[in-house]
Amino acid sequence: MRVAIAGAGAVGRSIAAELIDGRHQVMLIEREADQFEPQTVEQADWVLGDACEVSILEESGIEQCDVVIAATGDDKANLVVSQPEDPLEPGDELLFVATSDVEPEIRTALGY
């Protein structure tokens, strides 16, 4: 399985390492140059750019990924990243875990 992770901080890198140990292909997308540390997860593909920008996602080849994980540490950015381009199909799943008090706003925006 090919997995894209938006956010290469401690959480994103930890998830990436676990996925790589499970023999998955991983791409990390990080917008902050000081968090862009390919040597920390050498087996991952790394992209320096904002995962909220469609052009960055297209250039990264995200459409080839089976799963996208938004782990930026910013709930609103994670919501943007996690929005599917096309309507969800039967069997598709969208999981969003909020870390702050924006969860009610997010649920309303997603129609839950």
C-alpha cells in the first residue's frame, strides 16, 4: 500500500516509520523547512511543500496513494488535507481525529 502523510513532525515521522516497517511505501509532505529531515525516515519519499495546496499534491503524485494521513498538528489544515477531491464511494472511509475544540465545527462542515 502507498501512503501519503501530510506533516513530518514527530507524529508524522513515527507513523511513517511504523508503516515502512510494515513494508508499505510512504511519502511525507512537510511545509516547514526546519521539519524537512529526510535523514530521519530515509526509506520515505519526501516532498517540501504545503499539503493544503492542490498544486503540491498534484506534483507529489498523491493520486497514486491508497491512503492519505493528515498529521500536521493543525486541525484546520488537517481538515483541508482530508477532504476528498471526489465524493466518497461506497466502502470508502474518512477518519478525522481532532485535537482541539474545533471538532464541533468540523463535524458540521462534514455533515455529521
